[in-house]
Amino acid sequence: MDNILDYDTVTLDEEDNTLEIIDQTQLPYRTQILKLTETKDIWDAIYHLKVRGAPAIGVAAAIGLYIASTQADTDDIEEFLNYVREKKEYLNSARPTAVNLSWALERMEKVCLDNRNLDIPKICSLLKQEALKIKAEDTEMCYRIGENTLGLLDKGYGLLTHCNAGQLATSRYGTATSAMYLGYERGYGFRIYCDETRPLLQGARLTAYELSSAGMDVTLVCDNMVSSLMRQGLINAVLVGCDRVAANGDVANKIGTSVVATVARRYNVPFYVCAPSSTIDLSTASGNDIVIEQRPAEEVTEMWYERRMAPDNIKVYNPAFDVTDHELISAIITEKGVIREPYLKNLKGF
Ligand code: MRU
């Protein structure tokens, strides 16, 4: 295999019961497949963004919890349930903003609770089925998101995306990129622009890489070039993914998303958020209630540079996500359909 798209972003190797992921911190230079069995290593892979993107970390954690369940050293059901809950809470602590992580882990725990009358090996096998189901559903949802998004786009459009909401962030197709893949297959002739996405460069390292590997027309720009592109009329729509949709339609996504949305409004460019319905969190009232992950200062001051590019001891603010106000969002596109304002009312049915 020599194309990144031929690899599974995250999968269960059923033969040796390991979680297999592409180590995304090494892309685009090296395609290294990691095989993980220890919960600590899986937590670490999620925290360090070896596997990343909201849907992909949900799938990785679900497979991780299944693997952990097979390592429980007890035949007492109460002890087993406590053990699974502990592992679930530990994995959930790796990253706070993407709701897909807790959503997938809750689904897994529910399988245990609903089947507590069965013996432990049987519960483990149901957990395996559930983890594989979460992954298969993710592929199907991404495909549907692509179809629903494509209905809003015309041939020849210039499309801008931010961060990586691509195949590398999901099981397949991506969310924001799904319509790009489908459009490419169907001859839409899109011109894709992706921004670098400081500080971790998911746009440059991952989106530019996967879309160009697919053969698409992709142009990489720095984050601060987006306004210039829009002012020249080169962008007809923005497509981004997201980590959590609050009940009022506010959306948390990679830091910088709200800048792109604000500029898009200035130039009347539609701003679409593409996400599976599992990303909608009606228990979170608004963007103000979303916990935003803070990351180490080194990601800003020295990572990717040959030498440190900031004064020693400078204060650094490094939130991994920001909130885009619902007023700036033209539509939220899920596998079930296109949701528009008023979000508070229209998100309820999803
Ligand atoms: O920190 P990351 O790389 O996990 O951030 C990813 C994003 O912000 C994506 O846009 C989001 O998770 C949606 S992925 C389909």
C-alpha cells in the first residue's frame, strides 16, 4: 500500500486483539502503524493526537475499552462493571472538547449495564460488536453527510476547509471532506483550499496530504490568507467539521474556525458545519458551556521550528478549540439532513 487513503485510520486487529492506528504525528513523512493494547498507551495516543478528530477518537476509545474489558482479571460482575467504568472515565479524560469521545464510551458502558445478567466473556464479545458497530456507523454517517453537503454545492466551486475533518479524522470519507471526495468522483471540479491550522498544522500535514493523495486540486494557504482569498471571490463555501454542537447551534471546532466564520460572513460566503448527529449535545446549552482543551505552550513556541521562535518565559495562550457563534453558521449538515436557524428549535429533532 502506498496511498494513505488505503489505510484504516483506526481499526481493531481481531487476530491479536489490538487497536491499530496510523500515527498522525508522523504524517506526511512517515506512515507508521501503531498496535496498542494497554489502556495507558491508548490514552496517550489520544492525548498526543496520534489518533485525532472527533469521530476517530470515539472509535479508538470504544475499541480501547473493549480491549481493556478482555483484560479484566475477575469473574465477579460488580468488580467487572467497576473496572470498565474506571477505564471508561480514564479514556474519557484524554480530551475534553469532542463529545464523540464520551458519547462512544457511554454507548460501550451501556452494553455492559444492559447485559449484566450474562457472563463476562459474553459481555466482552458484545462490547467488541458494539465497537465495530460504532466504526461502521461512522463510515455510513460520513457518506450521508457528503451526499447532503453536495446538494448545497455547484460544479467548479472553490471550497475552503480548516484543520482536518477528513478521512484521517474519521473511519472513512471525513465529514467536511466527504462532499469533496464524492464531488471528485462525480466530476464536480472543485478547487479546494486548506489552511495550515496553527499550531499543530493539521491542515498542512493531514488535509493537504490526504486530499492531494486522492488526486484533488488542493491549494495550501497560511491561516492569515483566508480573508485575502475570500475578498478575491475565490471561495464559494467553507466546509468545516466540529467537536461539539450546543443546543443553541454554537459549535466548538479547531482553534481558528471562528475567525474563518467571521470573515466568511463579511464576504457573504456560506459557512457550513458538517458533523454526525452524535456530535450534537443538547445537554450543553450554548458554546459558553463547552470545556475548551488547553494545550502545552511548546506547541506554539517551538514545535515544528528548528529552534525556539519565542522569548524564553513568554506567557502563551494555547486553546485547542474555539466556539463559533450560531449566528455565523449557514447550516449544520448531518447524516440526517441540513439544519438551519433557528437552531434551538431545529436541533431538537436530531
Ligand atoms: O485537535 P484535533 O486535530 O483532534 O481537532 C480536530 C478538529 O477540530 C476537527 O475539525 C473535528 O474534530 C471534526 S473531525 C471530523
